[in-house]
Amino acid sequence: MGKILDKIKLGKVLVSDGAWGTFLQQKGLKTGECPEEWNITHPDEVLDIARSYIEAGADMVETNSFGGTRFKLEKYGLEDKVFELNKAAAEISRKAAGDKFVLGSVGPTGKILMMGDVTEEELFEAFKEQAKGLESGGADAIMIETMSDLDEARIAIQAAKQHTRLEVFCTMTFEKTVTGEFRSMMGVSPTEMVQTLVGAGAELIGANCGNGMVGMVAIVEEIRKANAEIPILVHANAGMPVYSDGETVFPEKPDEMATLVPKIIKAGANVIGGCCGTTPEHICKVRDAIDKS
């Protein structure tokens, strides 16, 4: 099947998947329940989500393992099941993906290095344990995502690079400041991100969450100015969140998202998918837009 990077080198723009969390909630995941435990207790529901994105035309699908480090799982008393839950997550997405790719999702731990919550060694061990589980279950790449702290992102990349044979990708989350710049919650700009992540060994970088496709265009342009070569992935929200009747709603319709695809390709994106609020319908429209571009 080759590697994701090989496909990108051929000049192909690839399609990734969309939201997972909201989909799990629609299937009955309750507040306070562990999403990763569903890989063992509700595997068919998780498989259905992964399969729906592949059927929508995605070239790759993530795993239900975003909170799969011991630091997240210990809140549910599942810290001794890190390997098992991540392996199961990758096996489920592998089953759905067929000849498509599987991205092993790795999210932030919730621990803050600069506050002394955790040491670099503890973070490294936690990410290593998770990455090994994802590799064992059949992931093609480790997708470190939604990062805001450069050091945590760097450590996660190094752990995956040193302890798996997989491609290692990393995205951070940026929000627009009052002065119109993009910064992560810890104050990191897309430009500052590039050197550290690439230096740590990330083979593809980018942004996820925090912005709809419009904001992502500017972020991709900034990354491209800093590095002309590195492959870029975008997982955009379905627009910016709106609070309506006590609920957070992402208003961008599939067609609206798809109209921005040519702009984000022109900016330099190589892989395009969705984050919060995006559905298989969004991914289907993104697929159509890429095929026509």
C-alpha cells in the first residue's frame, strides 16, 4: 500500500475523516463515560463511525484513541489498559479502512510541564506506551493532534519516532488573537511550531480544531512561508461554534466547507479533513471538491 507521504509526493491531495466525539455521543456515549473504553465495550458502534468516513470517500481514518494516554485513562481507573485500548482502537479502524490508511490519534495529556504537573520523562513514557499500542493494532501513522504546548508536542513526536516504525504527524490548535494573529493556547504561532515539530521528526504537520476552513487558509499560508516542503494536514471545524438553546452548534454546511477546498489547496494543504461538527456528508463534499480541483 505504500505510505501516506508517498501518495503526497505523487502530488495527490488526500482526504481525511471528520468528527469522532459528537458521533460517539449520538451513538449513546454518556457524559463522564470513557470514549476509549468503547473500543472494548461497543466495538461495532466505533467500527460504524470509522466505516462511515471511508464510505464517504476518505483516504484515511483516525482511531478512537484521542484520550488514550495513561494520564487521561487514569480518570476512569483504566490506566493499566493503555496498550489494550489503543490496540483495539487501531484494530477497529484497520478493519473499516481496508486498503485505506489508519491514523492513530494521540491527544494532549492535560498535564502542563511548566506547572510541574509532570516530567518530560513521564510524558515520554505515556506517549511511547500509547504509540506502541496503536502500532500493534495496525495503524499506519501516529497522528498527534490538538496540541497547544510545543514541548508536549515535541516529546510525543520523539516517543513515537523512537519506539514505532510508523510515519509520525503532528497538528496544533490555533485561535485568532484580537490583533489578528494565530496563536495556540500557550502562545505558540504557526511559524514557531514549524521548526520545533520538524526538528523533532514530524513528517507532516498542520492544524486541527479551533478554526473553520476560512481560518485554516491563513494558518496554512503561514506554515508554507516558514517551510515550503513539509506536507501539511488540516482538520477544520464546521465553522466557528455558535451557542444555541444551550448547545454548541457548528454551523458550516457540507457545501459551504467544500467551496473553500480550492483555496486551502492553493495555500498549500496536502491532506484535508474535518474536526468538530463535521460529518461524513462534509467529508463526501470535500472529496468531490478535491476530485474536481
